[in-house]
Amino acid sequence: MDADITIHHTSELACWTVNARQLEWSAAGTTDWGTHRRHAGLLLSDALNSSIPQIFDTIKDGDSERRVLNTVETEAAKDKLAKIKSAFQSWIWSDPDRTDRLARLYNDTFNNIVPRHFNGDHLQLPGASGAFSLYGHQKRAIWRIIASGSTYVAHAVGAGKTLSIAAAVMEQRRLGLVNKAMLVVPGH
């Protein structure tokens, strides 16, 4: 576009501000990347703020005015917005260094939900029979049931799901977390 564009993000409002005054009067801003009714700077702002451009005409009706959606101009602006998004997508992936840097920035800023890992090594399970010892995955399942409440245990056949669930229910009752428990198992 060869324009001086300043983009600012306000995290408190979760919005982007685009200052691109040159695009209001340049051919690139009003024909190549925008329309004469919505220049490329405004379309860039629409793209960053996830808004759909709408072009309205003002109709004078006696002493009052009303705004009417201009569908032809709106569709033209949407087409230019799609062109901007496509060009940005091509540009972002064209340089591996930029891609890695922006992916790291995105992941550090937004992609921060980590699945919780449960560790039941601390469980003593008073009252459990000493005739058998629980495996680590069974203790993890027990602790997950205790900590999470309703839990889906999808271990393989023979992994000890029944024992894990029964031990978890007994421990929940001992701790006073439940009075009545319901176990749901498939009836194959």
C-alpha cells in the first residue's frame, strides 16, 4: 500500500485503532484496497476488530433524516475486506521467522489454557484392603474424581476402572464430600 499506517491496540477495551489518513485520498486506499465510501484504513480497522463493514446512505424525508443500508456499496466493501484478509494471510506465512515470532507472541498472550494434571501419589486411602496395591494411573483417576466431582473415566479394558471408581467413592464418603454416589457404566 505504501502508506504511513499506525496501529494501536488497547487491551483494556480489546480494540484496535488504525490511523491511516493517507488511505482516505490515495488510489490504493480507495480503489485497490478499499472503496470510495470506505477506504482501506477503515477496512483494516474492521478486520482487526472483527466487525463487518456497512455503508449507509442518508435520506432526507421532510424535516427528518434516516439512514438506509446501501447493499451494493456494503458488498463492495466486504469484497475489499476479504482481499485485505487474504493478502494479510499470504504475507504472514511468507516469512518463517515472522511466523515463529508471531506464533510465540500469540501463544504467550492468549493460548494459555493448560489441561490440568492430577497426581494421586499422596493418597493413603484409609480403610482400603491391603490385599492389592493401586497403580499410579488408578491413583490419578481417584484423585481426579475427588477433585473434579463428575468424571468420565475412559481407561482401557482391564485397567482397573471399577476399582478406581469404587475407591474414589469410598474416599469421597470418608471425606464427607458425598452422601450418595451413582456410578454409570455401559452394559455390554
